[in-house]
Amino acid sequence: MKPRSNIVFISASYAPSLLNFRRELIVSFIDNGYKVHAAAPKVDDDIKVKLDALGVVVHEVYMQRTGLNPLIDIMYCWSLVRILRDIRPSIFLAYTIKPVIYGSFAAFIAKIPTRFALITGLGFAFTSKVTGLKRLIVSISRKLYKAALSRSTHVLFQNPDDRQLFTELGLVNIKKCGLINGSGVDLQHYQAAPLPSNSVFLFIGRLLADKGIREFASAARIVKESNPQARFLVAGWIDTNPTAIDQTELEEWINSGTIEFLGKLSDVRPAIRECSVYVLPSYREGTPRTVLEAMAMGRPVITTDAPGCRETVIDGRNGYLVPVKAVDELAEAMTRFIDNPALRATMGQESRLIVNDKYDVHKVNRSIMQQLGIETDVKPVSSYSPQRHRGHREKI
């Protein structure tokens, strides 16, 4: 058996996320003398070239991100075991549900000494009331989480509510839990931009019920009755998630003039520049990256008083918090920005200050590395390069 090496292995369920959400973390590992390997399904040539350029060794694995076939999941787990036994990393880091569950099992079987699970969001198993077969699936998912996290050495959460829920449900021991401020956002890439003079509200994300897209459309319809000049932009796509809306519903909103649909964007910055207020009426998040990007660009935010979302907004300071599924309150918050346009500038400036203080990606990554036991003196600016930022997006 070959000796343990100074290797970090990162397991993801969506290959572009390695660039979009973990690029600067990868660079930090490399700056601190680590070799980085990463595994994900469906690694296209463009993603592979960019990861190769960073110095990442890429392993493509077969995985169904939203599938429920246990045999395929077991095959995915075993493929990770074989890779991990071959390269023998010293640190294993997984994020999103299947890499966390099956990756944690694989890393344990392969006897990787440091096994980190990063909980970036809880999904429909924790946000939706389900019955019948879905209830069984939720029950199995939670049991798998518990078994997998018992085999992790550390578990990182992006907000205190998720950590509390997992510990109260008995899914993880509080002693192995850590807390970080989301994935962070690069403030040099997402720079403050002038506000438009008109009232433009923007939603970015997968078109899922749990993201609050229906509440956004319903509130838009209410607001446009008295403010027909207001615009409501939606950037995103219909996903295979169980809570996804259907194409007919989307087309109804578009054809009625309720929303303007931008589709799936490779770079969200032009859309954020075009908006005056960012809106995410989600039911629950880890820490919503799109909110942080909008805040970094100087936009006030309307979001829900829900786990993950409430961490980003100080109500009345850089935006407003509304109850989950509360369409009337959401419409009222939107109307405040129409009736008092000066709020956009003052709250937008506060957003930039908050994200600079709490969510700077370099601060977040230093926190992750410290919890991994890696002390770093690398200055935040050292890992920034314009060539590393080309606006690709991951699952939101």
C-alpha cells in the first residue's frame, strides 16, 4: 500500500460547481501545498480544461443526481472507494446530498483519516410536507444521512438552523459540527454597480416551488395591478427536482406579462445590474449564493424569514424579511421599494457592507481550512486572477 499523500479529494454532484462555488477554496489548498483531486458526474470538456488549468486532477464518475435507484447509488459509492484507495488522500470533502452520503461511506471504507461533509442545503426532504412513497423516501434519506455522518470526522453547516435541526433529529453529534458563512462570494468579481432608475425585481434560481417561484409570480401579479411599469425578471430553468414547476405554468406567467423570462444564464451579473431589488422567497436554504452575489453588487434584498435566508438580511437595513409563502407581505415589501426609491440606494449600500464583512469568499475559505486543521497565512488577494472568473453557474 502506497504511503498517505498530501492530497485533498473533493466530491461533487454537479461538475460546474467545482468552478463556480469551490474555485477559490481549491486555489487555497494548492497555495498551501496540497494536490487537489475532484470527482463529479458528466464532466464536459470545457469544465475539465478549466479544472486542469487550476491543477486539479479530475475523476468522472457515474451518478444520478436526482435518481432513486439504490443499485446505481451503490455503484457510485463503490467507484469512489476504488478511486480513494488508489490515490489515498489525507482529506476528503463532500458537498450536496449524494456525495455527502455515499462519499462519506466511501471515504470511511477507504480509511481516509479526515472526512468532511459540507451541508449546503437540505432539499425537499426537509422543506416539504410529504405523504405516501415520498414520506418513505424522506425517512430513508434521513437514515442514510445519520449513518453517513456518523462516519464523517467533521460536518460543516452553512447556517445555525440546519445544524440545530440535524442535531435535534439525532442525525449528527453536535461535537463534530462546525459553522461557516455559506460558500462566500468574490467581491472583486461581483462589484457594486449603479442602480437603474426604474423598478425592476429579479429572481434567480431553479424553478422549484421550494425556491418560492410561485410566490414571486403571484406577488408580481399583485404589484403590477397598481404599478404596471414595474418589471419582474426571472433567470433560471426547470429542474428534475420533485418540486419543480412545469413548462405550462411558466409559459402562462410569460404570456400574461407577469414576468420576463431570461432563461438559464452563464453569467448573472448583467441581470443583477439590470435589477433594482433582488428577491428570493425560498422556503429554506443553506446560504443562498444568488443573494450574496446581489448584495455584493449593491442590491437590496427581499427574502424569507427562513433558515439560511434570514442570515443574509437585517430586516429594514439591507432589505426585508417576509414569512414563507406569504404572497401579500412579499407584494407589500416590493411596493415599498417602488413608493420610496431612495431605499434602494441606502439598503443596497448596506448589502455591500454586510457581504464584505461576513461573506467574503476568502474569509469563508480561511474558516473552512482552519476547521480542516490547515493554518494559512496566504493573503486573500493572492488567489484572485481575472482568468479564473468567467461567469459559469452551478445548480442554485
